[in-house]
Amino acid sequence: MSMKTNRIRRHLSLFGAIAMAAQILSTIVATPAYAAGNLTLASMRLDRMAVSTVNPNTLVVVKPTSTATEAKLMITFDAAMTVASGAGALTTSVTGLPANFNGTTLTAWPTIGATATAAGQSVTFTSGDLTVGSQYGFFLTAGVTLPAAAGTYTNIITTQDSVPTTIDTAKVAVRVLANVSSNPGDQVVVTATVPPTFNFALSGVADAFTTDLSSAGTVSTTGITATVTSNASHGWVAWAKDLNNSGGKGALKSATSGNYVIAGASAVGSAARTLTSATEDYGLAVALTTDAAGGGTVVIDAAYNSTASTKIGTLDPTTLEPIASANGTANGDVITLQERATISGVTPAATDYTDTITVIGAGLF
Amino acid sequence: MQNILAIFSVLLIAALPSTANYKLNNFSLGNGGTNTAGTANYKLNATVGEQSGPNASTVNYSFGSGGNATQQANVPTVTLDNPSSYYNKLHFVIGVQGNPTDAVYAVAISSDNFVTTNYVKSDGTVGGTLAATDFRTYAGFGSAAGSLVIGLQPSVSYKVKAKAARGKFTESAFGPTSTAATVDPYLTFSLSPNTLSIGTLVAGSVINAPTPIALTFATNGASGGNVYSSGLNAGLKSQTTPFYKISAVNGDLTATSEGYGAQLTSVSQATGGPLSKVTPFDATGNNVAAIDGTIRSMLSSTGPVTGGVGSLLLMAKSAAQTPAATDYTETLTIIASASF
């Protein structure tokens, strides 16, 4: 046998060894056609599915099939996903797990590693033993960025023993959605409009004094209510102005008595005052009847606040004066307006003392 | 002279019956078979006086000669397919080829053209050995509806072949192969539109969004999947002072002064599933389900689904004192997952 023939045989032998080694290696590395055990269930729920989402809070769920003792969990992410490479960059949590998943009780993954460091697209967490028949989950809270392109991506979840040898495995598809007109593809921005409303209603347009005016004491009208309903977020204001002008003060006037007036005794804008018997005085008293719940707080203007049955404020015949307000919406706020008067012993008798008060309101939107 | 007679006698025996076209190669008055030759696991079905060859065959057919061949079951066929985008199993149907109903069949499977042969076990999984219990009748393999081989890997092409038997010494050869492939697991999902104006609310009235949110969902996940929703503000929230919110509520909007929610008005699928509404999103009338900060399932399926469609209708009601604003906004996040 020649030396050349021996060299050829040695080369063939070496080639055969390499080929055999390659075959063994490929058997180890390649995904087997028949898994040691397909996970009974495997799922990955991304809390955000939009492209390029950074650190989607991902609920990882499995139901083991095999009874071997798990010690590790390996997740191999799709090549299109960006897996953080820093030490301990992938983090987990079992806080806030839903009570069940897919209709089955979800148990916190036992002793899942709090952090792990990726090796390429794969990351291996430490794991406690899983019991066949139970469903386990945890949140993968950081370390993964979704691809920039929409589509279906496949990750592989593999449970391992301490060697590590594969126990159960499964491929899991997740979907990534494209943005739509710059809006994330997994979101809907919902809008609505609530139009402004303002309703202001007086209970009547005539308000007579309950008795004849008297020098012996204060007499009041029955009263008119003003009801305010409004969605003005900053509230509302009510104003009043009367018709009869007596030196810049509102007044009751009798045409049959030569236009005699019973005018307010104090200047407009003064604090509400108590009427004095046997002294001519006239004015408006405003009381809070209802401060409806759920809205703003109603405040009666100090000049007209009728905290007692004898107080009034002088009406302004030239300018609308605020009588009450609220600082928020109103769902039926009610104020009551009464006119009160006292007369002296010489006030001319007449049956036509009258005044006209204009009451208005507006919302503050 | 004795030698001459002996040669003549041999020639007489060697002169077998024949015509111009046919010749009987062998005939006998019976064989010497025995049922006692064997071990605990194997028995010998032996004959004496019959030839066993030659093996006549083509690519598709082979001729088995001798007594054993005549008592073998007919060679069955098997058809392998993937009718529902399976990723971990395949469907097959045995072709009995005239075998009686009590014939039993075994199915071999391979992902490498039978360089390595595995077998469909009695529970549908794949194993490296073929046990007597792995032989099943045609009915045991699901009759015409067929059966599933499970525990396969996604995106792998498999070949199967079957053989039949009916009692001892009747096992046929494997029949022709049939090929099918698993696919990768998939999940498709979409929602539209991504912006939606409910419009102008009227105090005291339940207002429906002008269009529902269309959801599409499909998966080949063996355990189905879910569509979930959550809301950033847990209601429609004005983005201006005083940042008032029309809160997300569960229940009848008719009976509440103010609220906001959703209901699934319809759900359907092309195949599989079914895709079902999850309570309280199955509400009707003016009843709604709250969409708040918790991720909640709206649609669910326990099996694979194709062509799943759902319509999510948003409804809102304002009260008289609901602050006026043109910027009530909620951001819904709607996601889906599948279980494989």
C-alpha cells in the first residue's frame, strides 16, 4: 500500500469523523421533531402590541406536561425582537397576576428568577418545580422591545431541569400591530363633547307682600324662587336690578300717591341690614334654599344675604347687582328672593306701591 | 442401468406442469407448518416445500409469494393532512383497502423520510417503539373521520405509512407514504378605527358611538385565546380644568345619571372557536361593561379560531351638571393573546 493511499485513507477517516460529529451536534442543537414534551399550554400576553413598544409587560403562562423537576425556564425570543443585553436586564414580577387565565386558575410561578441576563435571543431564569395540572404565570416586566414591523412573531418557551435538559417546550406566537396615522395600532382614542347648558327659571312673575305694610314691623313678599341648572364648570352668577330709582336706590313707588317712593335706607352695596320698625326702608332679601349635590357651592351675596328674616339689601335701579353665585356646575340650585319693607307713620296710604325687579343669571363656562 | 433409472426418475419429478404461457413452479400436498415453534414473544409460521421467491415488485406494487403472503392482510393506505393549520398535530385517515372490520392497523411516522421511524402510539403521541397495544382497528382510528397524531413540532414535514394485521402471521407490509406539514403557531388581530368620536352627549340620554370598534381575531392556538381591553382614564376625562371624568360603569346607563361603557353587539367566526362574549361585555340594551385600568377579557375562545369578528359599541350618558367640554377623552388599549 502506497503512502499516498494511506494519506487518502487518513483524510477520509478524518472527514468521516467530522461528518459524524456534525451529525451528532445537529441532533443535539436542532429542534427535535417529537418534543420530549409539548407544554400543555403556553401563552405570552403583551400588555401593549404596538410596534417598537419598549418593555411590554408580558404575562407568561404555562401548564407543564412532564413531571420532571423544573429548575430553569428558557425563553428564546424571535430574532426580530430586541432583547436587552445588560446584566440582569430582564426582570420579572408576580405582583398583580390575574386570578385566572383562559378560564383556569393562575398560580404565581414558584421562585421565578427576579432577573436574568440574556445570551443572544435567549434568556434563562431560575425556576422552581412545576406541578402537572397547574397553570403558572409571571410578568416579564423589562428587557424586551417589540419589532418595528408589524406581524406575527414566534417565541419559544422551554422548561428545563438543573442540567439543563429540556422538559417541556412550546412555540408561542405573539402579534405586533402597526401604527395607524401615528396612533398606536393597539389603541383607540375615544373623544366626546358635552355641550354647554344653562337653565335659569323663576317660579313666578308677581310677588305680593303677604300683608299690608306696617310701621309696626317688617313685611315680606311671599317670595320667588330662581332655579339654576347648568354644566358650566366654573359655576354661575345671578344678578338683580329694580325699576324704581330713588336717588340711586331701588324703591317701591305709588302712582296714586304722587309717585311716592319707599326707598332703601342704605347705599347700594352695603352689607345686608336689619329693617327698623317705623322707619321707611325697602330692599331685597336672598336666601339659599337648595345647594344641589354634585356641583358647585352656592354663595349668597353679602349685600342681600337674608340670614335672618329681617335683613335686606338695597336694590340698584341702574346696575345689575350680583345676588348669588356658585363655583361649579348646578343640578337644580335654588335661591329664594323676597322683598321686604317697613314704613313710618306718615307713609302715604295707597294700594299700588309697586316695583319691578329684573333677575338674570349666567353660566361661567 | 440403476443409475439411468435414477436420473430418469429425477427428470420426471423435475418436469413440472406447464402450458405455452404458464408454468406451475411448485405444488405440494400441504406444508409442514407448526404453531409450536417460538418463544414467549415470537412464533414461527413455517412452511415446507414452497418457494419464497423471487420478489416481484415495482415502485408501487410488490408480489409476495408463498403461503405467508397469501394470508397477510391487505396493505392499507393512510392519508395525512393538516386541515386546520395545526402546529403540533396532524390528521390522518386509514384506508382499509378491503380489510375486514376487525383488522388492526399501525401507523409509522417520520420527519426524515423514514431514515428514523417512529410510531403513532395508542394515545396519539409518537414513540420510538411499536407495541401490540398501538395497533387499532379502523374504528379505533376514527373510521372515516380519522384520527390525530399529536406531540409534533411546528413547521415540520412528516410522512406516515400504515400496515395492517388480522391475527397472527397476517401482518402486512407498510403501505404507501403520505406527507403533510405542521405550520408555525400564529395569532392575528386587528382593531379599527383607532380614533373614535362618540360625538355630542345630550344630558339624560344614552348616546351610542356612531360606529362600533371592529375587532378581528384568529389563532391556531390549541387552547384558543382572548381579546382584552383596558382604559387609561377609566372613563371619559376632560383634559381641561376641572378635569372632570364621566366614569366607566358596569350596568344600565338608563338607570344612572351619568356613565360610560361598552358592550359587544356581535361576535362570529368562520371556523372553530366559538369566539364568545365574556360577561359583562355580553350586555344588551343600554347595559354596558366598564373599561378601566384593569386588563379584562372581552372575547374568549377555548380552541382555534379563524375569521373571528367582534363589534364593540361604546355608549355614554351625561347629566345636566356634567361639565361642558369638547375634550372628553379616553384611550382604550385592546390586546389579544393566544394559548398554544
